Amino acid sequence: LRIFENPCVLTPPDAEPFNIVPTTTSTRPTITNPPGPYDCTFESGICNGWENMANNQFNWTRVQASTVAAPEIDHTTNTVQGYFMQADLSKGGANDYARLKSPTL
């Protein structure tokens, strides 16, 4: 492995970067640690200590990926069956806000 000051330098100088065939593939790492007390995936509901703040013009809601346009999948389950919190911007106006409070970490 060689690290260069100028990342645009090609070695050798006549290298053709468009003709390079990848030799490895990247995969998403598997999480092997059990969830900690502050981890919240929203898969089983809104987690303890998470709440919509008072005086919001609109709120965050727990939604399932299969019921919304984006994102297409939940990052926890990597499927459309997963849940997450989402603020529906169509319910707010200019300069409105929706704040979701987490537990103190």
C-alpha cells in the first residue's frame, strides 16, 4: 500500500483507471454485539426515553418501511418490514419543526 500526498497521481503514470477490474467486493459488516441500553431500533415500538418534544408544529411517528415512499428499507432489518421514526414534512410548513428527544446518553 502506498499513500501519496496528491491523491490524483497515478502509479504507474500510464495507468488507465477506467480499465481496472475490481478484485474485491465490499459487504456490510455483521453486528455481533448485543444491543446496549441506549440502542433503539424502534422494531418493538417507541423506546423508553424517546419522545416528541412539547410545542412541535408536527411530530415524529414510528413507521414501517413498507408503508412509506422513502427510505425503501429499514437499515436495522435491511427489509421493508423494519420500523423507524420519521417526521412527515408534508404536515409542516415553512420554519416549522419536529423535535424528537432521546434519552440522555
